Amino acid sequence: MFSSSDRAAVLMRCGNCSQALGGLPDDTVFPCTECLTAWCLGDGELVPRAMEVFAMEEDGLAALPFWILDAELEIVRRITRMAECASPVQLPRHFEEAGERGLRETADPPRRATIFVPAFLTDRPLSLGRKVTSLELAPSGRTVRGLRAPGGCITADDGLLLAKGVAIFSETGGRTHLALLELDLRPVHLRLALVGCRAEEQGFRVAGQTLLIPYTTIADAEEIMAFSGLSREGR
Ligand SMILES: [Zn+2]
């Protein structure tokens, strides 16, 4: 990575292929679509990470950045209440193991998990991460050279934290009788993903999928669209 600067601007170039890198004002991650490298700001320097492309088979898509974590996921301890013990109270109630009957304890052995986390600013990172993870997207073979892709402002460290949140959210969601969950997520490999999305009237729709990400949940939706050279469909 090298840069040439004057008082007004810093031009950043990819340390692998010298392609100029751009991004939104708050971005800390800068994707190079020439050589599929993500340059990530951390401790004052830019560190390269691998990058992969998903759902990018069509033209005219925005490339939304996500972190992908390959990890080993283990459910160390899961305690569930029997259905007939369920409380009618909607809020989570205090769990006192010794004071309850009809508890069932289970555990799952370690398994490989791949977790997607938005690298852009959204007010629903965990639910969106869970939804995109559940799509089980396959890498796209299409070249994206020359595509302008925002990199996002969620750092790699924050991405790791959020990935754990997504894992917990995925395990707890929909389990109404869950009393306690102990989960261990051991990171193996963190990469950046560019996920192809169509700029529709109400939000970004993951290409080829039904999942719609409303613009109202993305802090930089308009900036991402302008940066990508797109406008909303129907306008
Ligand atoms: Zn490059």
C-alpha cells in the first residue's frame, strides 16, 4: 500500500495491483475489485484480507460489503424448559436452575459455521447477519473488475464481535423454551464478501433472492447507491 498526498486528498492504491482505491468518507475497509483484496484499516495501517464475491451474476448491482467468518461453533450447554413449564410472561424471566423442574440439558459438538455480518452501518446487524447467513450463498465466479464497491465502516474486530452476536441470535431465535445458552465461537478465517444487490424502490434486494434490506435500516444507503453509480429502480 502506498499513498501520495497533498493538503486536499490522499490517493490510496492497492498494494497488490496498484489499482486506485475509493470509498465512502467513514470507510475503514477498501475493496480492490481488480485483485479481490480488501484493505482493512487497523492500528494505523492497512492490512490485506481475502475477498469473495457473491450473488453478482447480473449487471447493474450494488456490491454490499459483509464480513464472512469461518469458525468452529460449539454449543457448550443449552438448557430448555419443557413446554408445559413455559411462562405466560413475554419477557425473559430470571433463570434459577436449582429452583426449576423439568429442565433438559443438551450440548452440540463443535461444527464448522460460516457467518455473514454487515460491514456497512445498519441498525439491524444481527438479524440481517442471520438472514444473509441463512441464504447459504455460493461464491460467484463472475469477474467484478472495475466495479466500484464500498467497503464499509465496521472494522474486522467489530465484525468478529458481531459474528458472535449473530451466532447467538441464530441459536436463540424461535426457541421459546430456552432458559440458558453457552456458546463458544472460535474464529478460523475472516474475509470480506461483496454481495450483489439490486437497488429497488424500498431497499437493496439480494440478487436472485427474496431478501430485501430496507434503505431505512442502512445509514449510508443513498451514499452507497451514488458511489456505486446506481439510482433506485423506478426513479
Ligand atoms: Zn488490487
